[in-house]
Amino acid sequence: MRRIRRWDIVAAIMIALVTGATFTSPPLQTLQGLSLDILTALRWKLIGDRRDPATSPVVVVAIDGETYDTPPFKGSPTQTWTREIGRVLGSITDGGAKVIGFDVIFQSSIEQSAIPFGDASFGSRLKGFDRDYLIAVRKLSDSGKLVLGEILSNDHPERPDRAQQLAVKDNIRALNVHTDADDVIRRMPLSFSIAGQPVSAMAVELAARALGAKPETGPIGVTKLSGYAIPSAVTNTLTLNFRGMGRDVPTYSFADLRACVEKGDTEFFRRAFEGKIVLLGSILNFEDRKLTSMRLASGYDGTPGSRCALPAPASTAQQARNAVAGVFVHATVVRNLLEHDAITELGFPLRTILTIVFAAIIAAAACLLAPTGAAVTWLGLTVAYAAVAVSTFAHAIALPLTEPVLAGLAALAMMIGYRFVIADREERFLRKSFAFYLAPEVIDGMVASGKMPVLGGEMRNITMFFSDLSGFSSIAEKMTPSELVALMNDYLSDMTDIIESHGGYVDKYIGDSIVAMFGAPADDPDHARNAVAAALQCRDRLEELNESHPAFRGRGLAHRIGLNSGEAVVGNIGSRRRFNYTVMSDTVNLASRLEGANKYFGTVIMASEMTVNQSRSAYTWRELDMVRVQGRDEPIRVYEPLAEKNHETQEQGIRTATYASGLACWRARDFAKAAELFESAAGDDPPCRYFAKRARTLAAHPPPANWTAVNTLEGK
């Protein structure tokens, strides 16, 4: 996680405000509609709708393809259907329907036909043809059970013919729909201004008559119906809630109902229409199809109702369609009003605030995290927010979806761009400039603090690691430059990987020597333990290279490692223009001396008592001697690590015990006994052979009385 600066916060806020305001602005208002479409589809896919169509308060009587293909309608103009329509309407009303609404408009009558027919017009020959139909609609309208439809337009209004208008008087309501800029119907008008007065739309009028209530109107149109405050995101409209995607509306073919009238099955009409609101409409593949917010999941042209007289045609199987018959849009409005289930959309201020908050969260994530992490955050937040939005949509509340998600994506891209161009430029400069001579931990600290490296240091308790290839100069003389460089690169790479895997930091390479520290730059309370682990692994790795690596095989490479723990000054040390993260103190010098002291004892690793004290519990140690190194007056105890605790071999255990006994005799001036003990354990152990030789020498030539058991090493 990166360090946050004041300008980062300002940038995140500005990006959130800009993206939030942009994606909720009027030019992008289609996104609000797209949110409704997506939520409708997600709700249907994830939750569905278990409502029984039989409980629907509204049903549809469909003038469908079956009607056009069934006698007496087949081949005849629709103007001649009025008598049959009147008969069916009468049976529906007798069956107990509350109110009937027409989503079809018969703009002309067969009686009005001026086509010549003999010595008179065709219409005059059929005078009185519509009488029964007009009597039926007059009777139904007088009882308040019939509402005809019309299309309001300044250019080409569509109204029923003059005779029907006179028959139904003022029982005519508008069927106009409200389309968004993308020609999709997501909301429906509640009322229209006619002669300066608000007049209810068709669906509102049907619902009001079924409830026996009068719509409450205000300056902007209809606001309430039977106590239900109709939510209206767009003035004087209702946002459609296609909960059942059209499948929750029983649909009866007009052809079957006409045959049912002929059959005289009044009980069927009672079962199908009692207490229902009935909409008569056209359901054809080529006429009056509407794109609605069901378009992404595809809606249905109702659920086929039970049949009365005619067998169900094979084509009645339900099919999902992007565009549905317009009559189902009106049926949805009626059901939303009766069930108080219209969609409530958030107003512009709340939508904008929510979008800005979403964008702000993503901008903050993009500011704090790497681009991949920020993208995952956007994806996770999008999924979580979509789940919440679908859940609330199931309760008829529409949260904005596309606006915040797209605003968040834009905020993500803009914040990443800001970081790349401006904010992270300094970080990239720091990492690029100091990658080859500062520790990664130091660079991370610089980036986190936002400060350029400066001269200075601090006291830290660390463990120093010194290693050197023994006798390498004579080996190098026998190699070509390319062979030498390849071998050294392989050796130093493997050793460096081991050191860094244990938390060490390689300070520098000096020829074939490695200078490393544990406990800095990164703080490590187990620095001594990790340094010993690295030393043991480096020892084992060189043995493997000598056996298996072609460049090492046969050369007998060996190295010596010195370890010492203590206080040291670590930090950026050098000139004002060029410096390095390094370490200085006597702790460093002693580790270097111990590396060289290995050659006296024939050991690979030698550690000071300070290192042993900080890691004793983790390893099995052998005390080698008490030595005084060059440049240091105070003697120190030195040790050799054998293995991890409880992992030493039985032979190592016996040899260590014998060595300790011999060392005790040595310090007690019993040189003969010491020689015997060291010789008994010598075998292939260089320290035992080294001490056995010294003990035999002093046994033959005893030292003076002031002799001390401190081994003063003359060289480095």
C-alpha cells in the first residue's frame, strides 16, 4: 500500500466528483433507463416471479393470429367484427368483469363505407349493421364498465368512429405511451391535459373504476389513487415494474371466446372474468410491438388462459420476445397501481450522490493499491453493489446501477492515469535511480516516507556475514576471463539468493567476498538465527555446486564464513553526491576477522559468542577456542555451528563432547590428556587435529606459569 499525499486526496475527490456528475448528467440520461433494463433482467434471472397468473387482477382478451385464421373472422375486414365483439363483451360483463378497456381503436365503421355497390354505396346497404354493437357499448359505458381508447396527437389523432364516441360519451381515455430517448418504454403517462384539465390515462382509469375511487390530481397530473402515492421519477409518469415479465397475465384468444359464446358456456366466462379488469388488445407478430425494460431478458405475451370451445393451436406455446404487445404494457400499469408495486426511482440528487460515493471508493482504492488490486476492488464492489441493487429492486426500489459502475470504472482509469503521469513519477525515479546500489527495503522506505535518501545513519543490533573463497587466486590464474566471470556470477548469484531468502541484505561484493548484514535495513529480531541458517545453507550449496555444476567440478572450491552480532551504525554513508546504504562498527571488523580465523581451525563457519547467545536454542554449537584477533585486545570465544538443534548426527555429538573435554584439559594445563582426547576424535576433523598438534607441543615444552588459554591469531 502506497503512501498517500495531500494532492492524491485532492485528485481522488476531484475525479469522484467529475465522474459522478458526468455519468448522472442529462446527456447521459439513457444510463438511468439502462439501469432499469439490467435490473429487470437480473431480477428475473436471479429471483424470478412465483405469482400465479390465476391471481392476476387483470386479464387480456387477444385479437391474435388465431382470431384472424378462424371463421367467421378469416378473410373479413375488422369493421365487420363489431357484432361478434359486442356479443363477447356482453358475456364477459355477465361473467362478472369489473371493467373493460379497449387497446384497439375502430376508427371507421362498415356503415360509413362510400364504396359504390350497385346504385348505392356499400355503407348504405349495411345501415344498422353496428346497431347491436353500439347498444352493447352504450349499455356498458353507462354502467361505467367500458372505456374505449384513443391516441392523442396534434397531427394525426386516432379516435373511435363518430357513432362509438356518441355511444360511450366521455368514456374514452388515451393510450399514449412514454418513450425514452432510446425509444424504450420504461414509464407510462398517468394523465393528459385535455382542454386545460388533467384526464386520466387508460390504465389509470381502469384501475380507478375497479377500485371505485377517483384519481387524485395536482398541478402536474395524477398523484394518488385510493390512498396510494404513485412514485413518479419523471413528472406525471409511473415507472413500470415488469415483475412477471408478462407471464403473470392470463390471455384468452378472442376466437375461442366467440366460440364459447356460441357454445353458451356462461360458467366459463364466470370462472375466467369474475372480478377482473379486462383489456381487449391486438397480439400479432407485426403490429403494436413495444420495446420495454424487459428487452434484455425478453418478455412474454401473457400466459395462455384455459380454453372453452376451440382446441389450442400449436403456436400458443409461450415465446420470449424482445418486444411485447402493447396491451401488456397497459396491463402492467393496471397491476402496478392495484398492487402498489410501481418502481420507485431515486431522484437526481440521490442518484448523483450515490454515484459520486461509488466513484470515490474506487478512486481511493486506485490511489492506495496497485492497478490490479484496484481493478479487483472495482469488480468486487460492482458485484456486491449489483447484489444490493437487485435485492432492493425486488422490493420495487430502483438504485442506479450503470451510472455508479461506469463512473467507478472511469474513476479507476483516471486515477491510474494520474498516478502514472504525476503521482508515481517520483517513486519510479527513486526505484530506477537506486535499484542497483540500495537495498529494496531501503527503497521501499524512501517511497513510503516520500523522502529522498540523505546522509546519516542509526544504531541497530545486527548480525554481520562475511564470506570469502579460500585459495581462489591460484584457481583464478588457471581460468580464462570468461570462465572466471561465469563461475563467479553463478557462485555469487546462488549465495546471494540464499542470503536474501533468509532476510539478509548484501551490502557489497569485494572480489570473491560477500559482505552482508541481517537485521537491517528491515528490522529482524531473529537476525542472528537467520544469519546462521544462511551460512549453513551456503556451505551446503557450495558442496552441491562442486559435485554437480560443470564449471565448479574438479576445482575444489571452498569458502570461509564469519558471523558476529552486535551494535552497528547502518544508513546512507558516502559523499553528498554519491552514497550507499552500508554499515560501520567494530562488529563489522570482528566478523571479517572471524572469517579469516577459519583457516587456523580448518572450519567453514565461525561465529562469535554474541551470535551464539542470540541463536543458541536453534542450533547445536561446538566451542572452538578463545581467541584474540588482530586489532582487538579483548579475547572472545568462538564457535562452530554444526546443525539445527536435535538434527546433529551421533558422530557429531560424540566428537563435540570429546572436543569439549579436551578443551577443558587444555585450559587446565593438562596438555598430555588434552592431546589424547583430541587425537581420539581427530579423524577427518581439522579442529581436533589442530588442537592435538598444539597440545603435543606444549606437553613436550610446557609454557611459562603466566600462560593463558587464549589463542592470539597473528594474521587476518
